[in-house]
Amino acid sequence: MSSSVKRTNIPLHIYFFLFMLYSFIGWIYETVLFSVQDHAFINRGFNFGPYIPIYGFGAVIIMYMIVNIIGDQYKIRKVNIRPLAVFLLIGFISTIAELLASYIMEYGFGVIMWDYSGYWLNFQGRIAFRTSFIFAAGGAFFFYAVQPLAKKLLDTILPPRQKQLAKILFCVVAVDFIVSVITTVWFPDMVDHPGVIAKTTPATAAE
């Protein structure tokens, strides 16, 4: 097995745009899915804005590993299996991220955002084979088909403007996150979060 890795120093603001892109894609995916199931608009996610950070964090970790570990080619006996490696990496990282996020949301914020108890090969309703496969397949598709287009669009903006835009978006997301935490933890009955399927308390969750 061999890989061709060219070290690429990706600027921090590019990683942030990657985070925002996949956070938005994740929000679209879940919002459409749950809205169709419930026959009503469901703003999925913990935040108020149209993004789900777990998708963004997962994408950043995956991109870093692709650039620094897998590289441009990943071969076994001269056969390039890079697409397969990308698929498996996305499935693995997204599964771990979803598992950790479920614990953080339940034990840290007292909310349950998803429950896969009825799915085949699930673990405590937190992760399941079906969702992991969907994340892997969807992630690979967006990596090869959508991300390059987004990169071309971003390249039309001068780097200084990119950094300014990244700072503005970061401030918006930070404020949104702070407000979401405050309303969920301290004022849970004042603001409705449609993306939350159940609420609990750290004490209850630990039992």
C-alpha cells in the first residue's frame, strides 16, 4: 500500500469556509428529511441559523486527514483506491463525531437531537449503520462534486475579502451558539427548538 501525499498548507479561513459549507449542507439534508417525515417545516439543529456544526467539524477533520494522510493517490498494488479510502474515512469520522456529539448534547445541554433505536445495527440509538452509510456516500459525493464548485466560487473573491467574510460569519455563528446555549440550558420553555426531539437534564441523563 502506498500513498502520494503533497503537504498543502490550507489557510485557516479556508477551513472555516469548509466548515460553513458542510454545516449548511447538513442543515439542508436534515431539515428536508424531517420536514417531509413530519409534513411540516422543521428547522433541524441546535442553533437558530441554517447550519448544523457537527457536519462542519467532521468535514474539517476529514479534509485535514485527506490532505495530510491519503493525499492525491492511495494505491494498493498500483490500483488507486483513493475514492474508497475517502468513502471509508468519511464514514468512520462521521460515525465517531455523531456518537460524541450525542453524548455532549445529552449530558452537556440536556437535549436529544436524534434517536436511531429502531434502526438496524444501532448503538444506544446514537449511531446506526444506515446513517453512517448515508453520511459516507453523501460526503464522498459532495467532496468530489460540490466542494470543487464551491472552491471555484470562493476563488472569485480576493483573499483579503475572504478573510473579512470569514470573520463576519464567525461572529454570527458564535453569537448564535451562545444564544442557543442560553435559551436551551437556562430558558428551555421560552424558546422552541424544533430540532430537539427530547429534553432531559444532566442528572436524568446520567441515570
